[in-house]
Amino acid sequence: MAHKIKFGTDGWRGEIAEDYTFENVRRCTQGFASYLVHKGKQGQWIVVGYDKRFHSENFARAVAEVLVGNGFNVYLTDGATPTPIIAFSVVNRKAAGAVNITASHNPPTDNGFKVRDEHGGAIPPDGLQEIENLIPPSEEQAKRAVFDEALSGGKVVIFDPAPAYIEHLKDLIDLQPIKDAGLNIVVDAMWGNGAGWFTRLLEGGKTRITEIHDTRNPIFPEMKRPEPIPPNINVGLETTVKLGADVLLVTDGDADRLGLGDEKGNFINQLQVYALLALYLLEVRKQRGAIVKTLSTTSMLEKLGKLYNVPVYETGVGFKYVAPKMLETDAMIGGEESGGYAFRGNVPERDGILAGLYMLDMMVRLQKKPSELIDLLFSKIGPHYYDRIDRSFSGDRASREQSILDAKPEKIGGLKVTGLNTLDGYKFLLEDGGWLLIRFSGTEPIMRVYCETTHKEAVPSILQDGLKIAGLS
């Protein structure tokens, strides 16, 4: 019986050779091709790109064969390419969509299959469900061309997506002040697609860049997975202190997420980075517009929204919710707790490269180091503290969900519970404006317990209470 392919928060991911096989990649591609045909896109161009994981370039060729077999033309990237650049290439080349072979921040055993629409953004949940429904039960039902014949016949065009993206950046940011600032920057590319990009964009001035983990190694040594959070970034933080650097920039495996470390070797968490980026656009760039956030990210954004009189919209977790809302509201910025941020003027896709450049620009314009930027942020909206625990689980998900609903706690971490949001998971609202969220991962058999509060000392007890409510303690 054929493996049932399920699309999660951001496409389909699986374990290489177990369920992530050439057969299933071809089936998945056939589902996407059928979806595009139903949308009247037959005969148009599709961008196909990939990351540095095991066999990614070969899986991408298999995708190209099926797309051509279904009457589409393919722009295939000439090497491993950051997700945001693949997304930009869709718009730049007026393509009908994209397939990206990447498992982003997953463990090294995994690979993935992301799809994007004509805007370069995530396809909404109803579209993903339609694609899933159109995936055939067997590989024999996937129409295929021969790759070399498609290439020689002009149905597959291999291209370099970098020059157009670099030219596009000039419309979004002036890089010269960063080049001239004399910053000492450490970049951790996490063995992934972000390698070489900050060096390429910022070389030629006084600013110095040291890159680590900048070659291809699909087992991701010195980290559990290429996700830009501790403990995966500990080597980067240690290198920052050792070199006396001003900042650590970390891009995940496909470079759509950004992690940040300060000049003292401290991790600046994803919620703080999102708030800093919003403050940068509002205060430094004097932009105005909507802020789109998932329910698992920071309530600091609501406070900034009130302070600068801009609307804030909350969505479910995943860019399949964020991207459509950004397009609907012409949002200034959109983002999520995992460290992915998208910006107006760019495609509605997470861009770890542009986010990193914006953070450097904020440092240069305000003449502040990262720890001083956090002080500035907290001086405006007060301090906020965050943490997250991920735990694998087994057994029946439905019964776990029911037990969470039945818990009805009056207090969590000593703080009164003021409400419950079930938009995506179980978000208990707390009296200080903070929250506890219990949520099932959309890509792995994991439960996540997150919290944010204005009481630093309450973080451990909030998380422990969350584990008890989730049945994980």
C-alpha cells in the first residue's frame, strides 16, 4: 500500500529512504502538477530549487522530470539556493510557482518538499489540502520526461538566481554603510544554503566577516540540527566571544530563518529579534503598515502596534497563514516564533539574509551593539522573557487534546489565567499579558510548550505547569 503523504505546517517532510524516496517525491510532484493544471497554469514555468541535504540535487531533478512530463517548463537552480532566493525567482521570472527540496531545520535524516505560489509565498491551507488530495497512489501515475532530453529541448533551463536577487536588494537596503562600519561579524551558516552570502554582499569595506560551518556536510556536525537556537548555535556564540566580534548571525539549513547572538555571546531569542526588526522598520526606517504574527510569537508586537498606531494581526502557526495575511493587508512585516521574518517590498516569504542585513543596518544607524538594542527595545515596552520546551510524544493525539481542554487551570506559574485561545493549539492567556502555548508540531511527532511573560523568575514554573497540563511531566 502506498505511503500516505501529508502536508504539514510548511509542506511535506519525511525520513530519507524510509518514506522520503524518489517514488514518493515523484508522486508528490504529480499532485502539485495536477493542482497547477486545475488552476489553469499548464504550459507555464515553475522554479525548482534545493538545499545541501543528502541527494537534494537529485530529488530536484526528479521533480523537474515530472513537471515537464505534465507540460510545464522548469527553471532549475544551478546549485543549492537559499529559500528566499528561490521564492524571489518565482516573481522575477514570472513563474507560476516553485518546488523547493529542503527540510529546513529538521534533523539530518530528513528531507522535504515545499511548494510556493506565483507570489513566491506559501500556499494557503485549502490549496495544500487540494494538492495532497491529488497525489496519486502509485509512482506509475506520475507523468515523467527524461531529464537530459528536457534539458536539451529547452524544457528545463538551469539558471543562476543570485544576480537578480542581489540587484533586488538594492531597492530594499543600502549596503555601503554596513561595509564601511568596520563591524566584526561572525556568520554561522549551519552547513547550509546561507554559506557565503553575507561575505559576498558585504565584502570590500572595513567590515570583517568570519564564517563557520560554511561547507556542505549533511550530517550537520557540532549541532543536533540546523535550527538557529541553542544548543545548535553554541559553537557560534563561543566563536563570537573568542574573536571579540560585535554580533553573531545564524542562518538555518535553507537560510530562511535568522538567529542572533550579541557581542557578549548571549543568544537573542526569536521573539526579541522579531520585536527588534519591527522597531527598526517603525523607528529607524519610519515605515508604517500592518504587522502579521503567529499566535506563538511575541506580545511585544501588540505593544509596538499601540505605540506606533499600526494594526497587528494574529494567525495560526506557519507561513501558509502568514503569507496570505501579508498579501491581504499589505503588511510591513510578518513573522513567526521559529525565527522566520518576511518584509514588504520583498516576496511574502521568510528571508534570513535580508533579516540579517536589516539587523546590521539597525546596529549601524543607531550606533548600538545588540545588547544595547535589547535595552532600547525594553525601554519602550518593558522587558519580556520567553522559553520553549519540545518533547516527543506517543499515543493518541485526540485524547491528549481533550485532557488539555479538561485541565482548566486557574493559575499557571503563579499567574492567573485570563483566557484560552484555541486558534492553533492551546494558548492560555495570563494576567500579565503573557501566555503559555501547548501545540503539536505540524512536521514531527513533537509537542511544543512555549511561554512568554514579563516576570523572568516565572518562566521555569510556567513551563513546568505547561508540561503537566500537556501530560508530559
